[in-house]
Amino acid sequence: MYDVIVIGGGHAGCEACLASARMKHKTLLVTGNIKNIADMPCNPSIGGSAKGIIVREIDALGGEMGKCADKSLIQMKMLNSSKGPAVRSLRAQADKITYPKVMLETLKSTDNLEILEAMVKEIIVEDNIVKGVILEDGRIINSKAVIITTGTYLKSDILVGSTRIRKGPHGEKTSNYLSDNLKELGFTIKRLKTGTPPRIDKSTIDFSKTRIENGDSTSYTFSYENNIYYDVDNQVPCHLIYTTPTTHQIITDNLNKSSMYGGLDDIKGVGPRYCPSIEDKIVRFSDKERHQLFLEPESIYYDDIYLQGFSTSMPIDVQEKMVHSLPGLENAKILKYAYAIEYDAIDSKQLKLSLETKIIDNLFTAGQINGTSGYEEAACQGLIAGINAALKLEGKEPLILKRSEAYIGVLIDDLITKGIMDPYRMLTSRAEYRLLLRNDNADMRLTEYGHDVGLITDDRYNMFILKKDSIKNLINELKTKKITPTELGNNFLSELNTTQIKDSITLYDLLKRPEVKIDSLQNMFGKYSKDVLEQVEISVKYEGYINKALKEAEKFNELDSKKIPSDIDYSKIKNLASEARQKLENVRPTSIGQASRISGVNPVDISLIIVYIKKEYFYDRK
């Protein structure tokens, strides 16, 4: 008997089993191949636009992805560093060998956690409560909760040209029975697809025809523990190239041979809108003369180069022509051909905000089975599912992050409230309060939660409190210390290339000036760490915008605090629009705020619901 069984050892599964085990619950990770734990079948990178902030949030909650990425990165960049703080995000090129190795070592050294190499055939359910799993070899393993994190392995098919092969990534054995079992239990099964580009032999690339893309000269970490494991002056470079008119012509001439465009006539899966294949790019953006591609090293231990932006399901002979049409790749050797993969997923609207299913108690799902795309999106769901499975067994309320608290909250709310049509990828534009959800302040937003559930140690929590106090102390210093309109004071302002003063001005107000940086004021206050200086500078310079966002968030949080009774019967609400009634019954929102975010539910419908609840639940039931 285990407390929690986690099915699948990808990024969601790793975070789920670590969270459960670290919360002192006996946990079993069941994975088809131990060698594929924390595997990166696609791009060997962690982070990126918005995604990097998710990794910081995972770390702030006590998850592992950020620490593992810090230990395995070969290049690090801060994206959008010249833009506003709301869109800045870390991206690391990770080593494809080191990352899984570090994660596996972490799993093996974690108390309360066991790993079993096997395939799950069925979920055991009694009286709508999960009781364990049945393996494909017939063994029965009992548990109090189950978390499914199967990634792209549910009835997965590899698609290349006109060929379809029932395999998982790397040609691994796929899960042939579990999605049928889920369908029998009442889950709606969707078919999705994604893809991966060719891998190129580094020695056959002419890098003189490419533009080098180096890592940043400043060192960064995903984890707030700030342990730097890489040499900032010795990072592995990436390279930039562009498609050519010849590339576009080859693709256009052979479009009917692509699995997605006629090579196969039984494609049901919907591909990712925001990470399209090169065929999709050529068709959808036919007016663009070229598309950028990145040559990214997969590891320091071998010479495979990942051709980022060139995902395709073209036949092998066409892929050869496409690759050889690119600058610097005229004589390139393809080590691994591109493919698309089609797989089963469930309807995410059948989940609660805790990621527990609405159909089966104590059954949770996380990652690509919920319709997302990306390692980071999977990992954060796994962490939340692991936390909430543990909390459920402890008889405690689940951890539900608000949209104004975390990108993780935005992602999960979108999945449950809006559902998905294609694989969901996190974008900064999906977050209404992105100025509040910054790369620099994930610890301020989420460390309390991580400590409360037991994933942040007391030592780390005390360091967090010290940082919090330092931020408060620095703001107080800035508000109390002044520059006076003396010759010395105005000379200092001239050195900062800012307007001179006639009256005294606090450092706080001076810092609000766009041209004044906090680094230039350091001699005028105490000594503080780089991350404290960064957070204070952002909070001062963007104070007006931040306060406005906070007020807006408070209004929406009020709506989220107005709970909808679980037994509400929408058919009894008079004048409710039929579309709204149908959507509400399907999603079963838990709050007025969540109901208002459902597509097809308008403000009039919300007003009718509020009036009905007041009448039926606060008056008639007194």
C-alpha cells in the first residue's frame, strides 16, 4: 500500500512524486523506462518567455526544476532585458545528458520515494474513489491517491510523411490501454499532436555562415538559493540562421507529402498554435520572406545540434533537401530525422482547480495529458498535483493559486475554465496581472505557500524573511534620506544626467526618474544584495502601475471569493442563456470569478446567478 502512485517519469511526474514524498507520504513512481526519467525529447532548454517565470515559481514553492536546470545549464540568458520587468524571463540551454542524470539522482536520494519500471494498464476505482493501479503484467498495486503524468505516451503515433508507427518518443513502447480505461471511467479523450525538428552533426555545419548567439555576461540562477554552477565566461554558444526562398519552395512543392498536409488522411490530433511546424509557418505566414532558426547544442558530451524552429513531418528525402537549403547546412549530416507525434489527452474541464478529477476522487492528472505543451507547463502542474494529493490525504484544503499570484494560477485556471483546442503554451499575454507576476519576485509571491505545505525548509524560509526585511529596510532608507539643493547635491544630479533641484528630494522620489538607476545611489544607503536592489528599483519605478494592477486584482479576487454552491442546479435559474447554462454545467465553476471567465457566459448571466444564489441559499435555506 502506497499513499500516492505517480504514473510517468517526465517533468510533471518528477515534481509530483518529489512533492508527495517530501510531504512525508509513501510514494511510488511508475515509469516505462527509468533511463527516460526527466527526458527532453524535444528542445534541450528550460525557461523562455513566461516559461522562465514558471520555473522561478516552481522553485519558490519548493519544486526541483530550477535547481536541476542550474546544475545542468550550458548557456543562460535573460530574455527581453531591454524591455519592461513584466516580460523579462530566464532561458537556459540545458545539457540533455546532465539534466536527467541530476534529476534521477535527486529522486533516488529522496526519502519515502520508490521507483518502479513498468507500464500501467488500468486505474482501480471503487465507489468513485481511486484505489490503485493494475500493471500490464497483471500486478496490482494499491494506493490512496494516483497522479497520471503520462506526457505524450497515451496511444502515441510517430508520424513521418505517409508513415504512422505506434511508438513513443525515441521509439519507446507507448501506453496502449490506459486511455481506453480512462474513457471507460467517463473521461472525454482528445487527440493532440506536437513535433520535433531534425538533429544535425555539428562537424558538418559551416558556422561562418551563421550568427553567434552567446550567453549573458551576467550570471543568473533559476533557484532562489542562488548557487551558480556554470562558468559565465565559458558558456556554449548557439547560432542563428534564416530560411531561404529555396527552403520555402521545397516545402511548398512537397506540402502534400507532409503528414499534416495530406501525407496521412487519418490525422485527428490538433497541433500547437504557438509552436507550429515549419510547414505551418510557410502556409500561415506566406508573406514572410524568411523565418529565423537557431542551432542549439544538445550536450557537451556529444555533437548533436538541435535545429530550433524547423519542426516538420515531411518524408526523410524531403527533409534532406530542406536542411541542405539552409545557410551553413549545405553539406549537413542529419543524425536524427524530424517527426510529429500524435497522442491522447483528456478534457481539462473535467478537472478541479486542485488538478483532482471531477469524476474520480483522489485521482489527479498533470502535464501533457491535460493538454499543455512544454516541460515547464508540465512541471508546475506536477508540483501542484503532488502537493494537493498530499494535502487531500491529510484532510486539508488544496493549494489553489490565484491568477494574480502566479503564472501557475493562470495556467491551471485557463485549463479548467476555458479548456483547450490545441496544446496550451504559456505566454505573457495570457496573464492580466503580468506586472505583478515578474521574474524577480516569485519568491515574494509564493515562498510562504511552499513553507506552509512543508516543501521550503526552515533555513531557506529564514533567508526569505531576511530578504523580505531587507527590501522593507531599503525602501525606508530611500524614503528618509534626502538630497538637498546644494552645489554638492546638484553636482551629483548632473553626474546622473538628471534635472537639478530647487527643493530637497528623497532618494525614493529621485529613483522614480527613468534615467536614475539604483546602482548609482548605492553610496547613499546601506549595503544590500543584487536581487534586493533589483526588486526595490522595480517596485519604486513602477509603483503607480503596480498599485493599479493590485487594485484590479483585488476586485477580481472578490469575485473569486464568492463561492458557488457545489449542488447548484443551473436549469432552475430563469432567463439564463442556453449557451451559458450548457457551459456552466460542463465546467461547474467553484466561484463567481471563475464563472465570469468562461467563454459564452456574459455579465447578465453572472447577475442572474448571483441573484439566484442569494435567494436560494441565503434566504430560503436559513
